Amino acid sequence: MNVSSVDCEVAIVGAGPYGLSAAAHLRNIGVEAHVFGEPMQFWSTGMPEGMLLRSPRPASTIADPHRDFTLEAYETASGTAPVKRVAGKTFVDYGKWFQQQIGTPLDQRSVGEVQREGSRFRLTLSDGLPVTARRVIVAAGIGPFRKNPEVFSELCSCRASHCYDGRPLKGLGKRVAVVGAGQSALECAALLHELGVDVEVIARIPALRWIGMHPRLHNLGPLSNALYSKHDIGPAGISRLVAYPHLMSHLPLKPRDRIRTRAVRSAGAPWLIPRLQNVRVSTGRHVVSATEIGGEVELRLDDGTERRVDHVLLGTGYRVDIAKYEFLSRDLIREVRQLDGYPIVGRGLCASAPGLHFTGAPAARSFGPLLYFVTGTDFASREITSWFRHNRG
């Protein structure tokens, strides 16, 4: 649906899991939100082919108010066989199906700029047409937040790219260095190895870390339920705290940050271990220089050793900085109280700029790491809906 030069009560910028979930919940209480963007764009264009979701199945459903459009419901409707580990492509197809089911107006044009216009917002779309809205929910995801370390800044994009730049792994060359030790880096290394590429993982941490390597703690009945939540984010104890974002929001900043960073530190899913058995891994090392020489990249590590590769693939994660959302006007950015690039949000995921909400990863500094993951769509959408119930008018 295209919306041209008309007012809408709520504009949602972004049609990924958080934007679609918020739209479904708002429609359920009679608030018609218009969603702008291509459905599941980041997931469909950024994830390398063959990548699987790290989240377990129970944490891979996009939330709707009545749990009618779960991952399992999609599999039944589409005849997709359930599997233990969900493929990225399956999740994209599920998200597009979810959007079709909720019936919320969708405009696939991108938003070029959001700026304040009196008590409203003016959204300029990619074709230049304007839309005005009383409130804006930013659900634009983490794509602009990719971390590209300075040491690689002089390399052209043909020699260095981020894991989620959407480049086909098959075309990166015969020798690839993967920098990082998180799920994306390790899974890309496994996929490259399976393509016959000579690949090496270079990681700063002293040894690779693996998620859920204490299975005994998951099989203690009620005690396990006290230690771990269904979201499977973080180690014993922390997992349970993370499941209560309102509690997280009331913790002092320092312990809240410690919990957040511990819950999402670099680690891989244990099902990658056998796939990486024959992959070279250099831990406790980092790259101090990267130079293109004769169509190759020369890497110098902190121990003085060198590598020659065709491509450097960065699995270096993300750093939230809402100033990197180019569609937010600079004046509007200045209205938002921030903490190291994160907007400070309160009830309803409201920012200090009146009428502006942030959902997903940008809200994680205020409400905890649950909002980095798909499973956080349930809390985020219910929080937004609760605010509208009590403040609409």
C-alpha cells in the first residue's frame, strides 16, 4: 500500500520483526499504524546464504497479540518441515508471511527523512512524497550500526567487508581471514571452509567461547527454570534477570551494563564446534595493520606475524548509535537524550523527543539485552501498546 501526502496516527520506520510486531499489537487495540520499508530487508539482504538462526526455536517467533502467527503456524500453513535450527531464508519467508497475516498497511518505499513539524512529524519518502504522523516508532534495526575497525578503513570494499554486508561468501577468494569470535564470525568461517576456502579466524579473546556448555544445569527441573528463561540469553542467573526488562530498567546503570555485556559477549553456538574442527583459529591476537598489496591484503598481527589473504571478513559486531540512522534529521537527533549513542527510553519505549519511540536494539541500554533479539518483540510490542492504551488521545 502506498500512502501519499496523508496523515497517519503512527508511522513505523522499518518492516523487520520489531516493526511488524509493533504494528500487529497496535492494530489489536484499534491504532492503525503505517509501516514503511521492505519486509525483512536486513534479514534477506544481509545474512549470508546458508546461515542459521542462533536463537532456539522457542525464541524465534515474532510476537503478535494472540500468538496466532507463530513460527509453528507458518510452518503448518506453508508445509515447511520443522527443524531444530531455523535457516535464515526460512525466517525471512516467515516474516513476510507474518506481515501478510496481520493486515497492517505497508508501504515499501524507504523513509528518506523524519523531521519535526510542529506537534507532528513529517516523513519524506524515497520518491520525495511527504507523510505526516502524530507519532513515529523507529524500528529500523541494526544494519547501520556495523562496527568496522579503523585498522581496515583503508581497504576497499572488494578486500574487506562485514559479515552482514550481504556479499556472497562464494566470491570472496581462496584465502579469507575472518576477524571476530562471535556467532556471525564463527558461522561465516564454517560456511567458507565448507566452500573449500582456506580460512583463518583471528580473535582477540584468549580462547573461543561457546553458548550453553553446561547442559547439566539445564536438566535440573524447577531449579533450571529458576536459572534460565525460555529466551536463552546469557548464563545461569543472568538469563533469568534478562527476562524481566522492567526490572533491568530499574537497576543502576553500571550493573545493568555489566549484565547486558555479559549476556551478549562474543560466543558461538556449540553446533559449530564440529564444523570448525579443521579451521585455523588464532586466539589472543589482533590485527595492527592491513595493507592492500598487488591484489592481496597483508595483515600484520600484534605478535609480529603476517598473513596474505584475498579478503578480510569482519565479524566485529555492532555498536548502536542512532546518529547513524540517516533518516532522522539532525535537529531531531539533538532532541533525543542519549547515552553513548543509545537513546534513553522510558515507559512505552518513549524517547525524550515528544512523540518518538525506539524499539529493538536501541532500547537495549535502557531495558536490557532481551531487545537485541527476536524474542524481545513480545515485551517491546506490549510495552508500546500499554503506553498507547493509557496515553492515546
